[in-house]
Amino acid sequence: MNTKEATLKISGMTCAACANRIEKVLNKIDGVQEANVNFALERSKVIFDPSLTNTLDFEQRIEKIGFKVVTEKTEFNVSGMTCAACANRIEKRLNKMEGVSTANVNFALETATVQYDDSAVSINDMKEAINKLGFKLMPKESEESKTDYKEKEIERQTGKFLLAAILTLPLLWTMVAHFEFTLFIYMPDMFMNPWVQLALATPVQFLVGAQFYQGAYKSLKNKSANMDVLVALGTSAAYFYSIYLGWEWMQAGAIGMPELYFEAAAIIITLIVLGKLFEVRAKSKTSQAIQKLLGLQAKTAAVIRDGKEMIIPIEEVLTGDIVVVKPGEKVPVDGEVVEGRSAVDESMITGESIPIDKADGDGVIGATINKNGLLKVRATKVGKDTALSQIVKIVEEAQGSKADIQRMVDKVSSIFVPVVVVFAVLTFLTWYFVVAPGDMRAALIPMISILVIACPCALGLATPTSIMAGSGRSAEIGVLFKGGEHLENTQAVQTVVLDKTGTVTKGEPELTDVSVSKSFTEEELLKVVGSAEKNSEHPLAQAIVNGVKEKGIQLIEPSDFEAIPGHGIRATVDGKEVLAGTRKLMKKFSVSVDEANQYMENLENQGKTAMLIAFDGKFAGVIAVADTVKDTSKAAIERMKDLGLEVIMLTGDNTRTAEAIAKQVGVTDVIAEVLPEQKSDEIVKLQRQGKKVAMVGDGINDAPALAVADIGMAIGTGTDVAIEAADITLMRGDLNSVADAITMSRKTMRNIKQNLFFAFIYNTSAIPIAAIGLLAPWVAGAAMAFSSVSVVLNALRLQKVKLVKGEGSV
């Protein structure tokens, strides 16, 4: 078994019990052979199988239980990669370096993410190591990396293609004119001259094709093989064999016209460069989700400094600055309103279409739009700490991470090229000695075709492009996957467990029902009860007070107030002694409430909390408060069921209330009266039944359950994007996001499988066809280029997914 040792620095441990807890968590991870945590040194040594797990997994598991792995993390742009084998080589070299915990290289994104101990290895060490392999690492924050090198690569490949196309066109002309059915096409004798063909083919072979020779040399120098090796071998064989035939022609007296293959080599290189150009253009589109998110940010901010308002770049805003946001402008940073009132459109962050009213003390999120009033906002989070920056970070990390299926593909790609070279050589020998003895031409053509057709570009692009497109589209609809592995694993979920409060319901109690005895009016009852509850801090009391105020009823100060724990309150309002609370409270003060018993039971059966009201010892009425169901919950749960999911509600509320809420939203399975620390046990029970479980909660009280579930989903708003306990953050306070997450995961995995199917079928079917001599080299080159482009275009379809009720089509 291949093993690796990693040393993790851990913060947050307060005692040896913490170390033991972390050690147990690490030792339970698949692929970990041994984990030892030293509390005194705040270090953990982990011996593990890197093919099954990695330090990113360790970090996530440790953070879920309340501790933190302290490592440096750097992202690089990588230039010079031509296929997945290049990415594998870079990744292996980085992972072998002392002090590097984990390195992930994404061929499609052309990025590398490295976690390392800066006391053991530096960025320069990594850059030098990779430069020796023939590639270039550029930290994303460097000025060199900030230049749009992808645009430069597009320009470079465009120039190469145009040069190659101009020189190859006459060679293509000669090839087309060779066929019997094209004899009518005029062919200048000059184009048939071997030396003219050599002059046209040489710049294509060694100027345009230099990138393939350089890549092949670097690859072979480092004892590996990539697609450059195949292209260089195939085209060189055709080119140099043509020179040999031309020399023989001269020796024979330059009689007739030799059958040359300069056009095959030139056309292959031209088509592959064209494919590269299409590929670079298509790959640049997969990062559009991040570009859209970055485009939401304001470029400047109006800041008050020294009593003057000045316009400064967004990068120069400091925490504590007072920012002026005028109507129609974007809020530049996360902050708190200190002056003004307005409605703010937060739809681009939270997905909520209705603008939210903001006043003194309310929080605002950067990139949202101020609609109609002037606001002065104190900046609380700037730069990388803003909600938008956190969203971009999560999306980038998800796009750069690897799903398990990608690791399998990497292993296949690493051995694919050497196997193809061996097979091509065997094919050549078979043709030369068995099928067509002594016929160099007959043996050379199938060998060249095999080398060209087998380039594993499509295989290398199949998974990362789909992950990029899928996670990017998910971010646009408010679903943030924290890694490619979570995007992959979510599609396997069978059971969704929903926390009730704040997930299915709004999480904010509201006044719902008022029943008044014949002795009083509803307005009188509400005014007196609202005034009595005014000084209470209990959530139910606040719900009553807010409900009364919304009806436009003015409250007055009570002359005295007493909270009676477990029973309710007693107060004096406008000369009346007011009681508000339970049956026990009424019994204690000898108030008869028999006439309200049936009404009370009806309210409780609906999941509402009912309170009895008495004035001066006489029953006055009943007020009910409830945590109301979100408008979208029922439809969202129907969507989950349509996806074939089992839906369970898990709550600490009493069974009667929980079942009443569950009935409203169409949930039949309810687990009630469960303490927060017991929720994880319920998740484990479901997992022991063989179910793949997703837990959906608020990411705070539900943290243990989110951590133990196969997939943890934290539901909240944009300010909660950094909830560490979850694998997925749902930006909208809407259960439809759960169905969206599962649907996007399924569609992405289906897209990956489509790509892999076409890539594998393409290679496995085309190689035998080439081996038996039925595939011309230039056709092989065109097909190879088209396969890579088609895989990327198929992945890009994920960016157009429209999510509606039920599963749409991709």
C-alpha cells in the first residue's frame, strides 16, 4: 500500500481530552492507518493512503468538531500543461516535497492548490521544483499571474494556427487531388515537388509543432509520457519517412512523383493546434461563474474621512470606515447601517427577490443594491472577508478540488500513453513482418494513426470541466459546494433529514390567532396584552408585541410586571391586573377557563402555542403564537419526493407540534423531542440502515448532526457562507435549494459519465480501427482534436441548466 505521512498543526485544543477527540476522528477516516495527536506540541502525525484520503479531508473533519488545522495555503496558476498526464506529474512532484501536506492540480482550470508548512518549504522551492519539470508556477497574487495569460494563450494559439493553416493548405490540395474522383481539380506541378513540400512542411513541423517536441522532451526527461510524446512520435515518423522517400526518389533519377506523407504530419499538427485553440476558448468559459460573481462587486466606494466624502478604490476601504451608499448604488462592503433608511435588493446574494428594509443597526452585504434611500454604513468586513469574497473562495476551491472519480481517471491516464506507444510499436512490427512484409509505408500509416488518435486529452478534460461548470452554475443559484467530492457524493443521497426551526419554518414566532370573550373587544385585548408583554424578553412575548404593533395599536407602559417561570406573566396595565400564560397560571389565580379548553386543543393540534388571558380575575380570551412554515417549504419537499428522496423531520419540539408542522408540509416521518446533542445519534441510526443521509440545518445547533451526516447542508443567508460544519452552504433560506443541490449533483455526475463514456469509447474503438489500417493519420488528428472540444462543450451545457419543479433536462 502506498502511504504518506503528514504533520498537522492544530489550534483550539484546551486539554488532553480535545487531543483524544481529534485522534478518534482522524483514525475513523478511510485510508488513515495511524493518527497520533500531541496536545503539548499542538501537532498531529497522520500516516495515510493518499489514494483514499488527503489532508484536506483531515482539515474538514477537524474543523467540524470545533478545532482548526493551521497551514499555509497557496493557489498557483500553472502554464505549460498539455494534458492530464502533465497535471499528474506536477501533482506528484509537489506531494513528494517535504512540508507539503496536499497538492491538487487542475488541468482544466490550469491551477494548483497547495497546503504546506512554511517552516519546511517555501513558494520558491515549489516554483523551482516545477520549473525543472518544464512547467511554470505563478502565485495567483503575483503581478505576473494577474495578467490575463489565458487571453495571451488564445492569441498565441491563434497565431500558430493561422501560420500552420497557410502552409498546410497547399499540402492538403495535393492530398485531395490524389483521389480518382477528384482528378478534375487542377494541381500545379510545383506542389508535387518533394522539396517544395519539404519547405512547406518544415515550419509547421518545427515552428508550430515545437510545443509538442518541447513537451515530449520534458516528459521523457522526467521518466513519464504525455500526449506530446504521441504527437511528436506520430508526426516525426511521417515527416522523416517522407524525407527518406524523397532522397530515394533523387537516387532513382527523380523520375515520376513519390508518394510522400508531409501533408499527413502537417495536417495533424494544424488540426491539433486548432483543437487546442477551441479548447482554450471553451475552457475560459468554464470560469464565467467566478467572473460573474466578481463582477457583482463595486469598483469604488464613497468614504467619509476627516469630515469629507471622497471616492476611493474598493481595495482601499478599511474596517470602521463610514461608507455613503446612494440610491441605485451597490453596497461596496459588508457593514452595519449607522444612518438612513432604505430597501436593499439582496437577490444577487440570497436569492430573495423582495428588497429588504434597512435602518440603523441592520447589517448589509457587499454587492447588494440600495434601492431608494441614502445609507451610511460602517464597514465591518472588507477585502477577502466579505460575504462575496467568501463565496468566490468556496467556488474556486470546489472547482479546483478533485472528485474520487477524477482520481480513478488520473490513474488510467498515467499508464495510458506508455501502453499506447507499446501497442503502436507492436502494430508496426506486425504490419512490417507479417501483414505486409517489407512494406514500410503499409506499416507506418497504422502506427502513426494509433499514436495520434490515442492522445488522452478528452479523458483528462472529462471530469474537471464538468466539476467546474457544475459548481459554477450551482453558485449562481445559491448552492455552494465546498469541494468536488461533495458535488460527487450528494447525488448518492437517499434520505434528507430536515431540522424544523429555521429550516422548514421561519424560525421567528408570529402572532397567528386571537379569540376574545364577549366582555372585551379584540383591539382592547391586544392593547392590554401587548403592553403587559412589552417588558418581557421571551421570544413568544416579542412575537405578541410585534404582532400588536403591526396592527397599528399603540402600547402603553405597564405599572408593574412579574414573570412567573413556566407559567407566564402578571402585570398591571391601565389599572387592570393582567394574566397571560398557561392553564397552570389560570388555576393558580383561580380563573375559570373551561370555555376555552376545546379552542386551546385545536390550536395546539395545529402546532401553535396558545396563551390564556385574564383581566382582573376574569377570562378575557386566547392568543396563539406559532413559528410559521415558510411559503416554499411544502413545494420544496414535494420536489424532494419527486426526486425519489425519503424526507424526515428532526426536531427538539414536542411531538404534537412537530407532527402538526410536518402535516402542513407533507412530511410523514417525524423524529421529535430530540436534544441537539442527540441529533447526531439519530443520523447514525439511519446510516446503520444502509442509507446515505443528508442533514439540513442552520449549521449551529445542528453542527454535530451536520458533521456526522454523509452530506451536511447549512441553510442560511449570504452572511452565513462560512459555516464550517457543512459540506454545502445553501445561500437562500429556502428548502428548494436542497432539491437544487441534489439535482445539480446528479446532473453533473451524469455529465461526467457521458464525457468519460465518449472518451473511453472513442479511444478503445478508434485504436483497433487504426491498427487494421482503416484510419488515415490526418483523419485521426481531426478526430482527436474534435474529441477534446466535444467533451468541453458537453460540460458547458451544465452552465445552462434551468431548475424547475421536478428534474429538468440537460
